[in-house]
Amino acid sequence: MTGRPSNDLLQQLSLQDFELLASHLQPVELEASHILHHAGDDVAVVHFPCGPTLVSFAVPVEDDREVESLLVGREGAIGISAGRNPSLAYSRIVVKLGGTLVRLPLRALEQAQQRSATLQELLSRHADCQFAQLLQTAACNAAHSIEQRAAKWILSAREHIGGPEIPLTHEQLAGMLGVSRSYASRVIQMFKARRILATRRGAILILDALALEARACSCNDSVKRHFDEVLGGMAAAEG
């Protein structure tokens, strides 16, 4: 493909490193709820979400529930942390907000890394950032209320979409929080009663972003700072 997809990792590559990958990149349009991998699947393809596209890692727990452990958008990629050989997916990896993703065979990425130390370093730093995000999510799930976490996820979706209307159903939000649909609906109703949110069919509308931010935990900000320090620091060093 020609041109740079709207993915931060691909945008950050030097011209030489991008050219190592360009001929192997394949853009695809996927709808919400499309499953990239089931738990136990071989992971032999890297996916780069572009623009507002979001992908979630849902880890199964008892009672047939799943808990969101990682949400990846245009800032990252899915499959890079799999290592130098195809590995097994630990969680169900599903498109949360539909849009464009760029596919890259893991084998092609490995070959490019062997030819470029800077590409290897960038992807190593990205893996560090995703591990930090996983740690932050684990701490968030343990320490923060459902209300705080719901506000955090909705704000994260708004940041990726770039607008106040989030194509997110109560059922999808419940999956992100690891709670029942009725519990998620009660949280949404509480926000609606305070005129912070409104709902439309299949979507949540942010009416008062400042009030929503005040009720969210600061976990997203912590993760963003780490991404900026680790990946942004590399860009500064290269410059």
C-alpha cells in the first residue's frame, strides 16, 4: 500500500523502516464485534488499528463473564508482543469500535526487524507500553468503582473517535467493565440523571465532558504519560 495509515506506530517509523513493511500492509474494514482471535488461536498476524477503530482484549472469568484487560486504538498494535514465533492468544480479541485496521504478517515483521535496529527498538518499547497498560488496568479494576471505570472507558472512546457521540451499547459497556448489563444500565442512568450523558439507539452521547472527567479515575492519563515518555522519547532521540 502507499501512504501512511493513520496509526501512530506506523506514522512514527522512519521512511526506511516504513518501506520495509509497506508492501506487506493490507488495510481491511471491520465492523464492531468482529473477532480477530479466540482464546487459544495462533497469532501470526499483527493488526494496526487506524483512526477511531478500537480493539479489546476480553479475558474470560467464572460465570461465563469476560473482563476487559486491554483496549488498543491507533496508538498501538495487536500481535507484536507475541514474540518471534506465532503464539497462542490468551484472550478473545474483538473489534470494539469498527473501522480500518492494517494487517501485517508477523513473519514479514520479524524479517524487517532483523534488518533494522531502530524498528526493533520501537516495537520493544511498544511492548513495554502495553505491559504497563495491562498493569494499570489490573490496578484500576481492583481499586476503582464501576462509576469511575465507566467514565474512564467512555472518555477513552471519545478521545479515539474525536467526538461526543460514542457508538457503544449498554451490553458492550458491561463487557468492558466485567459486570452485568443491568448493572451497566444503572450506571448509565445515574449519569443521565445528572445530565452528564444521554443515550441514543446504540450510542452514548457525552453532554458534560468536564463532569464526566471529574468522575473518572486517572488511569488513562497515567498510561498516556507512559506512552509519551517511552515512545515519544525515542522520537526525540532520533530527531
